[in-house]
Amino acid sequence: MCGSDTHARFIDVDFISLWRLFEEALATPDRRVTASIRKQMDTPNDTWAEFWIIGLRPNEEKSLSLEIIKIYKEFWKQQSLSSKSKTTKRRYSNGLAAIGSHIIDKLFNHYPEEYDKNKSASDVLLDFVDKYEGPLIYETEEEQREIDLVSKKLYKFINQSILVP
């Protein structure tokens, strides 16, 4: 699904709008709301699945989401991201969350016939990320560059880890 040879990939405008609304909510002047949401989004955790679920096949969506998040947690540890700067942590958490949400949206909303519940979460991730780039999520080159950076590192991690069956 991730075409490394071309950039002829789909942009899901609804997903982009939703994600931008979420990012705007983080910028709200209510520090309590911002701190609470930011804390949930700062590192990969199981609450991310609640943001990703579309509701078309909620049990399958949640199951896949949690498996992806499990990989994200291992990736986070392996990259020692908790010890990195706030900006780096935010870049990676935003990228990982956007990729995960994008995957769930594509597999359950846009291309449900391509979802194979017997496929491992690692294999599903590898359908969307590769050694060159990630899925096209953002319209601006700067925002997309961060997705591509995270995708390349995630691809390398998955291929070098024991997570690949």
C-alpha cells in the first residue's frame, strides 16, 4: 500500500481534518485539558486505540490497534525516545499516532476487503511503511517529511526485530 516508487498515494482529507482538529485541541489555552491530552499522546500507550477506532468493526479495529501499539512501545524503547528532547518525542509520537490512525482508517473504512485478521501487526505495518517513506498523510512537504522519517525508522526496526514472524 505504500508505493516507494511513486507518490501516487491517496490523501484522506477527512483523516487530515480530524487529525488537525486534534492538534488544535492540544493548543487550547485550557492547560488542564491540554496537559491531560498531551500526557496521553506523548508516548505510545493503549489509549491511542480509542482515538483510532472508527466503529465499523470495533473489536477487530481495537485488536489490531493494540497490536500496532505494542510494536510502537518496543520501537520507543529500542530507540530510547524517552530520553530524547521534548521536540523529538513529540515528533515521533505524532508520527506514530498518525500512521496508526491512518492504517486503521484505510483498512476498515476505505479498503475493508484488504484486511486479513490472520496477518500480523508487523506485516500490516510493513504494508504501509517502507525503507523510503510512509503513507501520504499530510499535504505539506514539511509535515509529510516527519511521517517519512518515522516510517523509515519503524520499517528498519520491524525488519531487524523478533517481531517479524
